[in-house]
Amino acid sequence: MTLTAKNDGPLKRILVATDLSTRSDRALRRATLIAKRLGSSLSLVHVVDGDLPHRMIEAERSAAISVLEDTVRSTCEADGVSAKFEIVVDDSFNGILSAADEFGADLIVLGPHRRRFRDVFTGTTVERVIRRSRIPVLVAIQPPSTVYERTLLALDFDDASKAAAQGALRMGIFSKSAVKIVHAFDAPALGLMKRSVLDPVAINAYLDKERVEAAERLEAYTNELGIPPTPSGVVLREGSPAQTILVSAQDERSDLIVLGTSKKSGVKRALIGSVAEQVLRDAERDILIIPADQTDEVAVASA
């Protein structure tokens, strides 16, 4: 069942991956909030493990059809959102990416990852999708109740941060939520100064100097990228990027974290970056991952 929805903006099609669990309901609800606000259409995809015996595949497909028909009907009638569903027989991450490509999705929305024993060395479905996706991936960790109000944009001076910044601009995030930029700066002499038991006043003076220099560099960088002034300001912390992001998100009560991932190929693409990986595994907020190697200029409203 579908309804006609008008959307003249760049975000027209959202793909929601569901394993029919309550965890996936978070992804569906967040995607519905976005689609309802923008007039986007939804496609729900459920992947049936292709390694199962044929009899089990057919049984799971039949059960999924019944649930998804009701879900699509409710989404169309109660929320006024155009929706359809698809069942794919494949491994989970390939099935999601194939369905997104076939649908022409501008955004993939997933529920929080669930780590299983077999995932220890190969990564979760969420991590695999992020590694391979050429469009933004939104991981809906919190049960959604309203639009995003406080967004944390993590910036460094690399390709990943450039992707995050440019993606945030395309997505209209700066005009739709209070954005705070977070940057982890490096103070290379700090460890030596502490081990030398220097006067705390001297250590603080050194940190202040590094913080000022980082702020100046970040200001020049955001100006270069065309990022508008953010009334919510900038958070500068000395320390590891991942921990800085996680602590800042908690302190600022952010409901969305925006990160970028660098363009990789071959074996390197098996990694999503230590910062993104740690934030993904430890964050208690929704995370929007924007790949640097997008083939199209896509956008998502902060809904």
C-alpha cells in the first residue's frame, strides 16, 4: 500500500532496514518522522538469511509479509507517509545495500547494532553497511519521540570531517537544529610536562595556548568549508577524538551525533575508522555517518 507524497527536495527516498524486532522499531519511527516532515517515501526491507534451508526461508518470508503488510498500512494511513516493503534473500548487509541501490535511496536508517558471538571478528551488520554504503547511514539508537533539537558535529582536519561538514550543509542540519561543533585538539607536550611534575600553572598556560591555536585553526577551517556561525558554539577538548565526542555529546545533551568517514578502497575499506567505530559502539545518541565517497549530493533534514 502506498500514498502519494510530494517532495521537491533532495531527500526523496528513505530505506529502513528491519529485522522485525523492537530495536528495528526505533529505526522505522525515526524514518517516519523524517519522511512525514519532508514528504519522503519509505521502503522497508527485511533480509532473510540465504543460508537457511529453503523451507525455513519460505516460512520466514511468509511471516515477514504478514507483519510488514500491517506496518506499511499503518504507516500510510496513520502517518500519511508513502511506504512499501521488500523482502530480500541474502546476507544481511548485502541485502540492505542492494535494496537501497534498487530503491534509489538517499538515506539508510538502521536500528542499534546487536553484537553476536559470530560478529566478534567480522563486525556487526551496522558496521558492515557503513563500510560499504555510499549514502548516509543513520543509526537510530534512542527511541524517537520528536525531531532532533541538539546536534553535535564532530570536526577534525581530514577527509572524514570534510565529508561530515559538507553533508551537514546539504542536509540542512544547521537550519533545523541547534548545532554545536566539537573538536579534539592535541597537546603533544602535555604528557612530558606532567611527568616532569611541572607547576600546574605552567601546564594550564600551555593548554590554553594550544586551545587558542586550535580554535583559530578550526575557525579558518569552518570558514573555508562554508559552515555558518553556530549560535550553540564550539567545544574544544584536549584528548582522544572518540572520547571527546562521547563526553561532549553527554555534556551537551545532544540527541544526534554527525560523523564522516574517509574514502577507502580495497582492504582499507574493511575499516570504518577507529573514531567512528568507537563512537558507534559506545554512543547513547543517534549517529549519522556520512561517507566521503558519495556518488550523489544527498540530503536529510534534521527530523
